[in-house]
Amino acid sequence: MATVTDLVRPRAGRAVLGGTFFVLAPSLASGAPVALPARSPRLPARQLHRLTPQATHLTPPQLRGVLAEGAHFTGRVWTGSAPASADLLTRLKAAGPDEAWSVYALTGLFPAAAVEQAAKAAFTGEGDLVGEPQPGVEAKTDAGGELLLSGPAAPHRYVGQAPAPWVATGDRARLDSGRIVLEGRCKDMVLKCAENICPGLYENAVHEPGVDLALLVGIPAGDGDERLMAVVQPVRGADRARRAALAGPLARMGTPRPDAVLLAGIPLFGRSRKPDRAATARLAATRLQKEAGR
């Protein structure tokens, strides 16, 4: 509670827009009224105009929809529950807020890290910078590169299991000057030409201006190997020649360069509407089969 209050910094009497614990608990405890975001992208845009909130929390899919409606933001804006690229935060910052933040959190440790748009946009390394661990949170990686976290908000144990000093995140990561840089989910590794490729290391390179969302997925090649596909969802109204604009960034990837690029809407799942890699891989495989049958 202390951590989220220090992050959101709500002031009594001024509206907050958001439907997650991240803004609900500290705002209500501080005497700030909270409006829940409407489901339709057009309605949150109207809410932002009417309320001029001091703080807003929307998931990345909600943000993309609201930005497409030309919404204007005020105060500090937070996003989380799914990956948020530097390009998305930059587009958000251009829409008017004082600050645009991405928060990295787990069910078992919330929140773990946060990063503001300026720092994320300035990061030029491979992977997804999610920021410095929050006060009291410790981070390290195991021998396989999986990110482990510990802190006062971590669970003592899971039901039926012994107490564990570290929370296994399921994310591959590295520490860069104390900051956490994600390299993808451990289970999402793609085997291409006998080389293990972590999609999360390279997906940020595909998030060029005009790209709403991009995933790298593996498609079985029938010989134990996989074809690496880039599935790219353009910003609404962006030039369909986006494929040509991606030629440069893709060429610079070297071995992890995708074998093909597919422009398509990326499936989402769950309450937080995270990108569905399995469904995206099936979509790419189906498209490849259709093209092979022509």
C-alpha cells in the first residue's frame, strides 16, 4: 500500500480514472474519487475530457483504443498488466499527460518495478526495460536467466508448498545498472537453425512508429526446427506499406531476423487483454498454409 501510494501520489478531491488495485486503493484511501473506465474506447476518451484526472491507469489495449480516438490526457498516466512498448508510451506522452509510466507487477509481488517514458525511450539495449525495483524489492536471476524477486509484499508460500524466499516470475531477464530488462517468457523460446531465440529480446526493434503491437512467434518447420514469424499489428490508419518500413530494423537483427512478416491484428486474452502468443502462432501458421496452397 505504501509503494502504490508513493507511485500514484493521489491528492484528495481530484478525480482518478482506473479500475485496478494500483489506483483504486491508494486513491480512495487518500480521499480521491475514482471513476471506472468504460469498456468502449470512445467512452474513456469522453471520461478523460470531462474529469481531467490527476492520475489514470489503463491497460495497453485500452490505451491503444483511447489513443486511436484522439483522447487528451492529464496528470500522470500508468499502464500495466501487459507489455507496453517505448513507442506506445511515447505516443501516450504526446497526448498531453505530465508523465507516462509503465509498471511491472506480478500476482505474487505487486508492484515490482516502474519506468517513465523518457527513460524507456532513451534505452537502446536489447530487451524490454521495465525499470528499477521498487523500494524493498530485491531482484536477481538464476542460472537459466529467470528473474527472481523478493520483498515485503511477496507471498510467504503457496498453499500446499513450503515457504520460498524468492518469487519465480517465469520471465527471462538481466540486470542493467540495477534496472530490470526483460528478455521474454521462459516458455516462449524459439528454436531456429539450432539456436535458441528469446523473442522478447528483439520484439522492441519491431515497434517502429506506426506499429501498434508486434510479436515474434515460432512455427514448426517439420524437421524439429521452427520458422520465426513477425506478426505486426499496424496503428489504425497507418500506411499499409508498413512492411517495407520494417525492412531496415528486421535486417539489423542478424540470426534472429524473422523468416516472414505478417500484418494482422494480434489476438488478446484474459481480463487484462494480454497478447496471446499461442493464438498468434496459430494465426501465422494458418496464413502460411494458405499462401503455400496458392
